[in-house]
Amino acid sequence: MRTSTKPKASIFGRILLVMSLLVFGMAGLVAPASAGGGYPDDDATDCSKQFGIYSWCKNGTDLSGRGYGYRNCTDWVAYRLESQGITNHVRGRGNGKQWDDSSTGVTLTTTPEVGDAAVWNNGTYGHVAYVEETRLKAGGGYEARVSEYNQAGTGMYTDTRWVVADKYVDFNGVGTPVGGSQSPGVSTSQRVVVRNANGDLWVKEGAIGAGWTLVTQNVVSYAVSPNRIAVYDGAHLSVKEGALNAGWVTVTGQVDSFAVTDNRIAVMVGGQLSVKDGPIGAVWTLVGGGTSFKMSPNRIALYSNGQLLVKEGPIKVQSTNTEQA
């Protein structure tokens, strides 16, 4: 418990105190603060005189069955996680600032995901909150809307703050938000890619609730396949294969248009279509001249001189005229 020596109040000060109590009542000193979120222990009452700062009690104790202080940030996050079926490694993590001390059985990350515990390490106790929602942040990176108790030291519940925490603790694996599984038909390799007005390229990989990752900047245009990302900055075409943190490989200079699949890269330069078949480091093969093209893993469609030509299979297979314009 914190203690301090205070000067004696003046007679005038005592009169003001009595008047305040008469006007506003005594309820604010002993009744539970405003609560919510479905937390079952919001009826715990102030017992800081007995147990110290940030103490609320039920049945003579300030600790819940989860092992954290009633109406504290830690107890709220523990309750929120356990109510979603997440029980491993939730209890016994200490004060808010200690929740990211151990990575045993959890993942520590700087990218928020729904169901993560958002951790701040400042102050004596730090703070922890539950991530309810995530979004791109102006200027890059991500922010999270959190639900929390006792953020202001009053034992009150809020769920409206958008924040950036020091660290996020993921209890059930990155790419799987708590409270829901991956969307039907969405594989862990599927990606959602967006480019903002500043030319920043952001990728969401796996579950729809997964966080966004900034993969590069100064992007003019881009193309995506399940395992490759191709970006053009106006001077060079670069391709990334595999993990989002894999390195970029510059495959050519200026292009008019391009496309990518997991096994091919195609570029149109000066009306000539060239294709890399296989690894990123494969040689270019000139396919033919035209004005536009489309490509799938096993087919290339080229529009040339009023005709639509389609090549199926190996690059060197002769094209078939499928339509006369």
C-alpha cells in the first residue's frame, strides 16, 4: 500500500469537502465504478484501504479465481480470453507489464490480431488490454481497438480506444484470431494485398482477421499469386517468393505491363511479351508480339493483330488462334 504524509486541511477546505459529500453523496467512495463487457465481477467494491492501490474486493478478498485483482486490467484480459476458450498460459503472468516477459506457449509480436493481449511496459505495473479489432494506421503500421479495465486507475471498463501497444501476446497462433476460425475456403497461403495513396504495399496473409504487414514502399503497380508478389516502382520489376519477410529479387527494368503466377513471370515491353518459366532466376523466353495479354499457371493468352492467341502447357508450344476480332 502506498502511504503519504498530508498537511492538515483548513477549516474552509473541510467545509467544501462536507458540501461536496452532501451534494454528490457517498456512493462514489464505496460503490463499484461503471463496468461492462460481460465481466462477472463488476460488483467488486473498493477495498484499497485494506489491500492497497487498485484493489476491489468480493467476499473479503481482492483476488479473483483467475488469480488477478478484481477489476484490474489483468483480470479482465484473463476473463476475456478464458470466456473464448483460451486457457493455456493465461494465468500467473503477473502485472500488466509482465505479460510479455515469457514467450513460453505464446507468440510475442508487434502486429495486433483479434484476441491478442496488448501490453504496455511503462510505469510501475504497466497495462494490458484485449484486442477487439485491428486496422491500418495512418502513416503505416497497425493499431488496435481494445477493451480494458482500470486503464485510468478507477476500475472502470472501456472499449473505444484505438492504440498501439509495446507488444502483443498471441495465445493461439498468429493467423487465427480468437473467437473465430479461418473463413471457409480460405487457405493459410491466401493473401489480400492493398496499396495506399503513398505507394505502400500492405499484405494480409491467412485468416481474414490476421494483421497487415508492410512489405514495401514506392509501389506504382503490383501483381499477386498465392506464393509470389511482384511490384513495379516505375523503373524496376521485383518479385518476392514465399514468406512475406523473404527478400526481393529484381527481375528486369522498365515494363509496360506484367503478371505473375507461382511458376511464371510475364512482362510486356514495347509490344513484346517475354516469360520466365519456373524459378525466379530462370531465363526470359520471348513469346511473341501483341498489345495485351493474360496468364494463368498453364496458359498464356496474347492479343495480337486483331487475334486472340492462346498457348497451353510449355512456353515453346505453338499458340492456337481461338478468336478472330
